[in-house]
Amino acid sequence: MRKPGIDQQRLIATFILGGVLFNYPILSLFNTSSSLLGIPVLYVYVFLAWGFVIGLVAWIAERPR
Amino acid sequence: MLQGWVIVLTSFAYLCLLFAIAFYGDRRADRGRSIIANPYIYSLSLAVYATAWTFYGSVGRAAADGIGFLPIYLGPTLMAVLWWMCLRKIIRISKVNRITSLADFVASRYGKSALLAGLVTVIAVLGILPYISLQLKAISNSFTILVQYPAIEMPDKQRSVAVLQDTAFYVAMILAGFTIAFGTRELDAAERHEGMVAAVAFESLVKLLAFVAVGAFVTFGMFDGLADLFTRARADPRIEPLMTPFDDFSNYASWTWLTVLSMLAIMFLPRQFQLAVIENVDEKHLRTAVWLFPLYMLAINVFVIPIAFGGLLSFPKGGVDADTFVLTLPMAEQHTALALLAFVGGLSAATGMVIVETIALSTMVCNDLVMPALLRSRRLRLNERQDLSSLLLDIRRWAIVVIIMLGYLYFRLAGEAYALVSIGLISFAAVAQFGPAILGGIYWKGGTRAGALAGLSAGFVIWAYTLLLPAFARSQWLPQSLLTEGPFGIALLKPLELFGLAGLDQITHAMIWSMLFNIGLYIGVSLTSRQSVVEHGQATLFVDVFTKTREPSSFWRGTASTRELRILVGRFLGPERAQEQFAALARERSLRSLEDLPGDAECVHFAERLLAGAVGASSARVLIASVVEEEPLGIEEVMNILDETSHVIAYSHQLEEKSRELEAATTGLRAANERLTELDRMKDDFISTVSHELRTPLTSIRALSEILHDNPDLDRAQRVRFLGIVIKESERLTRLINQVLDLAKIESGKAQWHNSELDLRDIIDDALAATRGLFEEKNVALATQLAADVPRLVGDRDRLMQVMLNLISNAVKFCAPDSGRVRVSMHRQGDCVQVDVGDNGIGISAENQRIVFEKFRQVGDTLTDRPQGTGLGLPICRQIINHFGGRLWVESRLGEGSTFSFTLPLDPRASDDKLAA
């Protein structure tokens, strides 16, 4: 983490983003019986959001220095 | 088809493989070529978080309420985002302070308190027991089920078997044996177990592989992919509601609380702390762990819901515990190898947890509970023992056995009433109680020992009351009425609806109350209690660990003999190791031999840190205290500290004083510089004036001489007149030069003074006689009034004559012809004699009275009026009078004449002093 200041800010922002994505009310938007490619949207959403947060953290933490 | 002995053999083979990996890891570590020093092994080892709970329990939870199992993994993902800040800080603090366990960490932060270390240990052990029982239950159940293969029969919950016929008991014994083999083969000063980490990382791979294999088999083997599985699940009325699990707001509340709970658990579970902090090789590994560990969680959870739904669809009649789907689905499909793989995966998940957890707990029990007690109560006997390292290992071995057996006891008492996840959550809620004390401790210097004690105790009591007590009540070990009516019929104290808070699930309810009291008391008591000196120092060390690079300061004020310290450390680390370490210290301080090493505070602190590595900070403190006569921080000490402080203040005052002096000196120098510049300017002015004054007579002399030279036939009268002017001008030139030289001599103090006793009257008479011609020439009247009683005084006759002549001739010069009057008087004025020379001439204006005494300044417009003197007479007079200690001044009014007066002191001593000077 070359510039600790900016990286820490990015991580904290990612944390807040994750906190919002995995909580009410965003979560309630997907609490429906519809499905995507046969898979319930709630599951699709949670796993995609999860993967997105992990990708974001990986990008922040492992950027070439 | 699948005999019991095959399963047992497979299990043992697997455990032996683990042991081999651990053995290899230790060997490599001993040779300094660590196999765990890379970020991927580190991240995989953190995946010890995924236990039998994840492997079996998640599916069970998912079969009951859909996605509700996920917060347990989303929480760690969110926490991992913050690891680079907070976990890195904890790692750094632990490295700097040689922390060996969670209890050690908390105790160190709050002033190396043995009481706190003990409390943390008790909470950790009691809190983790349900979790260990969960693993035992999972292993014994999966074994019991697999043995029935190909039949699928659930273990009979109601059946009570004797301990010796209980699979779980043997599982516990075997696990205890392996844990002892893994964790207590030798004593490591830093409590690091490289081999164990390598084995755990390997286990993480195995359980992931097994779980994904089962998941893929269910999804793609038993069903036609995810879409097919979910479509069929949607058609099932039991499963359909699980796709939209949030049916009221309390679901969101418990979702959020589970997330928070698991965020705290991933940090403060003893095994997570052990692997993430104590076993951490390099802080930089966190960079990979922050995304790889969550990715692992994601990977192992992808197939949880498919397996759960697949299980519900495959066993429509029920009768199969959802917690066992991972195992029973391959069994139902007659897939022997996969069933065995699933069993090994579950075994892997459970053993990894039990081994690391009990090693971490046994370290805590030994260092923070048993040793401090032994050292205190039987100190004398312990101190006599030469090598305590074997005692330490024995304590740990017993601790491992006791902890696992307690876990088994919990399983027997309360394990059957709950599903796997519910059992695990009880443990999560227990370790979450460490959150305020630790997170507060690393970011807030104000947290005190009393605050941590109060918060932890309150949180623990509420945890036990709201979670542990109901667990026993539900298992019929306590009366059911406790839950339904409250203790003694007090409804407000019902453990599941404490203070009337109803409508929440058990975990949310317990977390709300325990955290409220824990955080509230931690902050409240911290703000109303005071820190000791040691606490304050430790708080600063912890909170400012990134800003303070120096070694932790020692609070030992005493000294000890190096030999005693070495023997003490040798008892715990082995004599050779101790010898090595102290020799290294001696080398570091460039001493020739160990014997030269002084037993000063630094050496004592070094020994303390070595011991802390072996037995924890609080035990080390007790041990060191036994050989170091520590001088308590008494009044004298405090006075010394105050003294130092006041010295510092004094120094600072002195510095201020110096700086003020420097400023004054600077001001002085600046003034001196200005004066010098002014003098320089005056000198330049003087030279230019002198050259001007010299040029004027020279020019006229030269002009007249040239006229005389060029006109030899000039008539005589003209020639005589010109020659007269030449002579007069030459005289003036001579006079001028003489006076300039004279003035220069007087001013530089090089003038010759011929002092003798003289009568001023004679001088005045002589001067008047010498200037009689002037008076007669201008027809000026003279009046003298010389007092007769003036004593003789000492002075230079010629110089005083010069003054008188100058004043008298000036007076005559400025009088009008014929009507002019000059008055010369002399009288005694106190200690002085005063001489006045007055005239009734043109007078001097007030502003000119000052400048007449300046060099070359003649009153009147020098450009139009022909100068009547050199402009040096009065300055010279003033210099002469000043030399004799007198004063020369003028009183005048324009048009009414002026009076020049001077005084000379009569006191011979005063004049002698002056003369001597």
C-alpha cells in the first residue's frame, strides 16, 4: 500500500459500502420471489455483492506498487 | 460395504498425514526455512474459521431459514476489509510486546493484570466449550451415520449410552492425544507452532475440496444444474418460503446482529487470534489475506443452499437431520468414495478447529491462570526447581485434556438440544465480549483495568444468563420454569426475555443486553477510575504502536544479578537457550563476555520479555518480581519524576532567558552597528569638510601667486596687498592644519598634556594681554571681574590659554566695532570655578547654540558670508574643557550678544583621576 492514507480511506469506504449492501433496506429490495436464470434473485444478489466487495478489496490491497 | 474399521483407518491415516505435515513444518522451521512464510498459507490457515459448523451446520441452518446462515461469513468479509488497519495494529502490538495469547494481550494492555488475564481465560474456556462440543458432536454423528452405510439412520437422541460406549468420548480422547502431539512437543518462546499452521492450511484445502465436491455432485450429479435445482425447490411448499426469508423486520435485526457477532468472532476467537496474530510471520501477508480469506468463505458457501435444498428434496419424508445432508446425500446416492471424502472433510474441519482452539486455550490456561496461581501460592517450591519447561508442558497437556473433556461434558449435558449453528453461536457471543476491551484498548488510551474488568464481567454474566442457562434448561438439567416464568417467578428476569425485551431471537437478545452492559460499563468505569503508572505506560504503548518506534520502556526500577536472571529464564526456556539469548544481548551491547552484562533495568526488561514469550506477561511479571527487588514507585520516586519535570521546566526557563539575552545582545549589536555606520559617515563628512576647508585658502594662495608670477610688472601696492593675502591665507591654512591635527590628537587621546598647578587668573590676564590688539583694533570695551578667592588648580597652561584666547577672540570678532563690549568674569561655583566671556554682539539663535560646538559649523550662511574662522575652535575648546572634567556651554539671545561659560573642577582628586585617565 504505497500511499497508506488513500488506501486506508478506500478500505474504510469499502467497508461502509459492504455494510450498506448487506443490510436493510438494500437487502429487502431483493427479498422477492422472482429469479434470474432460475436462481432466486436474493441469492444471486448476495453472492454477486459479496464477490464485488472481495474484488474491490483485492484491487485496493494488491495494486502493483 | 463400508466397514467401521475402514472409516477408523481412514481417519487415522488422515490424522497421521496431518501430523507428518506438522512434523515437516516444524523441521523446516528449525532449519530456518519456514514453509508457512507466505501469504497463501497464512490466508488458508485463517480458514480454520470454517469448522464442522460450516461444513455440516450451515446446510442445516440453510434448510431451516434459507440464506440466514450467511451473516456468519459476511461479517468476517467486512472485518477483513478493516484488517489492514486494526488487525495489523494488533499484530504489531503483539510482536513488540511479545504477546502470546488473547488473554495475554488484554492483560498487557491493562497494566499486565493477572486478574484480567485470568478472567479472559475463564471466559474464553467456558465460552468455547459449546463450540468444541459442536465439533465432537459433528464428528461422532457423522461417524455413527457413516457406519450404518448404506442405510441412513439418524443417531438416536433420546438413547443414553454409557460414556465408554459413546463414540464422541473416543473422538474426544483421540483429538486430545493429537492436539497434545501437535501443540506441546516443545516449548517455543514465542508460542509459535509452524507445523500446526501448515497442517491447518492443508486441512483448509481438504475441507474446501470435499465440500465443493459434494456440492458439485448434488448440483450437477443429482440435479441438472442450479436452475433445475431451484426450479424444483420452488415447487416444494416447504422450500419455497426459504427463498424470501425476510418476512418481518426482526429478521433484518438478527441478520445485522449476526453480522456484527461474527465480525467480533473472527477477531477474538482464541484460535483466530492464535493464527492471525501469534502465528503471523509477516504483517504484509495481510494484504493477501484481506481478500483471499473472504474468497475462501465465498467458495465454501456457494453450494450450501444447493445442498440444503437438494437434501430437502431428496428426503421428502423428513427423518434426516439437515445438519447431516453433506454426508447423507452421497450416501443416499450410494456414492461410497464421495461419502468417505465428505466424512474426511468434516473431520478435517472439526479437527482443525479443536487442535488450534485447544492449543490456544491451553496456552492461556497455563500462562494466565495456572502459572500465576502456582507462582503466587507455592512460589518457594517452584523457585527451587531447576527446569520448569517440562512443568509448563505438563500443565498444557493437562489443560488440553481437561478442555476437550469439558467440551465433551457440555455435549453430554446440553449438546443434543440444539442444532450445530445454535451451539456455535453461543460461543461466538462469548468471545464477542472481548471486543470492547480489546478494540477500545488499542484505540483509546483512557480505557482502564477497572473498566475492562467491569465490562468483561458484566458481559460474561449476561451471556451466561441469557445463553448458557437456557441451554441447560432446555436439556432438562435445569427446570423449564426458569425459562417460562423467570427465576423465583420474576418475569422481568426471564433469561430469554430479560427486562421484558421480547420478540427477538435468542442471540440478538443476548447480544443487545451483553454488549449494552459490556460497553457501557467499560466506558463508564474507565471514565471514573484512574490508571496506574504501568497501565498508563502500556496504554500508550498499545495505542501509539505505529508512532512510537522505540522499544517498550521498562517499568522495572530495580536491578538484579544477571546470573539470577539467567537461571530464572533458563528454568523456563532451558539453560542453553537462556545462555544463548543472554550472550546475544551481551554481544549486542558489545561486551566481551556474559559476565560483564550488568543487571540493569534494560537487562531485567530483556529477561521479562523472554519469560513473557514462554509464560505470558502477567506470569513473567510475577517471576521477575521474585528475583528483582523492585523498588515500588514510592513518594521518593514520584518526587524524582517531579524533580525531573521541574528540571525540564527550569531548563526551559534558562533557555528562554538565554534567548532573551541573545535578543538584547542582537539589539545592542544592531545599535552599535548603527553608531559605527553613523561614525563612518561622520568621518567621511569630516574628511570632505576638511578637504573643502583646506582647498579654499589654497585656491586663493595659488590664484594670487599665479597673478604675481604672470604679471611681474604689477604695481607695488597691488603686489604688497596680494602678498599680504597670501600670507594671511597661509597662516589660516597652517592654523587649520594645526587645529585639525590638534583635534584628531585630542579625540584619539594621543594629545600631550603638560599638567601643572596654575592660577586661572594669570591665564586670563595673559590671554587678555595677548588679545589687546584686537580690542584696540575694533575699539571694543573690555570689563573684567575676577574673584580673588579662587584657589589654584591643576591643568595644562597652554591648552587653557588656547581656550581663553579662542573665546575672547570670538567675542571680539562678533562685536560691532566701537560700540562692542566684552566682559570677562571668573568666580567660584561650588566645587568648580566658572569663567564667563560675554559680548553684546549679534548673538546666536537657540537652534544654533548647539551646532556651534560641532566641527566646521559656523553660524551664518557659509556660502555668502566669508568665513571668519576655521570652524574648529569651539570644538577644540570643548574637548579641552571636557578633558579636565569641566563643561563648556553658551547662553545667548539673537541680537543681544552671547555668553560662553566654562567650569573647571577644583577638587584636585577629581582632576587627578581625570589626569590619570
